[in-house]
Amino acid sequence: MKITEKDFDLLTETIMGWKGNDWHLQNHRFLDDVSFDWAVCYWVGGLATSMILARTFLEQNDHKYQVSYDESLESFVLLTNYDSHNMAVAA
């Protein structure tokens, strides 16, 4: 199955810049040890199927990523340098 950029956008609920936006101050929200070096964070909802499909898009396009879970929003998150909407903070 090929997942398109449009499909990926439909799977995401929220997109925010990650690195340089003080997310480390809220690290208690996220399961596992998330890295704060990624450019962008995509929230994909609480269903594992949405996370798997979004993750598959990143894998198909050779984008590195990290999966975590935001306990405050009850949503899986994908941290990556793939930036479909130019959300990253300029260095």
C-alpha cells in the first residue's frame, strides 16, 4: 500500500514545531524518552492504526522518526524532521 503526502496530512490532527519550542519543559507528558532534536511533532490521535499508517508514510519516503504517546492529549505522536507545513523553528 502506498500512502501519499495527502493521506499523511489527513491522518494528522495537529502539527507543531518541536525543536526550539521549549517542549522539554513538558517532557512528563510523553512516554519513553523523547528526543527534543526533531524539527516537528505530528499528533495522529489515539488509534494505533493512524499512527501505523502515518509511520508507514515516513518509512516509505526514507524519513527518520520517533514514536511516542502524549498522555495529556491521549494521542500518538510522530517526531521527525519531515516538515510538510514549514512548522519548524528557523535556527
